[in-house]
Amino acid sequence: MKRSMHHICAQWVKLQLLQEIEIEIFEVKEGDQIRMCLEAFKELRPHLKDPLSFVNLVLEQQKQNYTIAAIFDSSDTSSAAACIGYRLMTTLAWGKCIYIDDFTARNVNRRK
């Protein structure tokens, strides 16, 4: 049975993470959910300041297959602990692949 790279990577991440802690990963789609990711994104992209501009930018990128997945710390559910922004794409060079635009965690949540 041929598995997609996305499936294999997702299984590996799930296995690695479940060895130490139990977490849930959420796909972020709506304005309020996107806004909750801003603090994590500011760690990687400090030029991002305005929540409304950030939400609008992400919504625009979503039209280009951009997706955010986020992890929330149970002690602070008002802001994402870590986020990944990625695109599933097909290219002539690599065929089907995942392009990772952003991979970030809030400083207070690192090494937990």
C-alpha cells in the first residue's frame, strides 16, 4: 500500500509526541482562531503587530492553500502555544509535497 508523504509525516509526528505528552493539534480556519495564533507567530515574525492585519493576511493566504495547525497549552487556551503554517502543493520538481512557510512556538512554551 502506497502512503502519501503527508500521512507518513503525520504518523511520525503523532508517534514522537505521544511518547512524552498528550496533545491535540487543531486546524485553524476562522478569524478568532487565527487571532489566537498571533503571539506564536510574532516570535518568528516580529513585524506582525496588528491582529486585524494578521487575520486578513492569513485569510488571503488561505486562498492559496495556506493552512495553519496549532497546539494550545491547557494552562493558557487564549493563545496558541505553537503553530505551523504550510501548503500542500504539487510541483514539477518534487511532485506532491508539503511546503512549510512558518514553524514557531511561543518562548514560554518551548522545552515543555
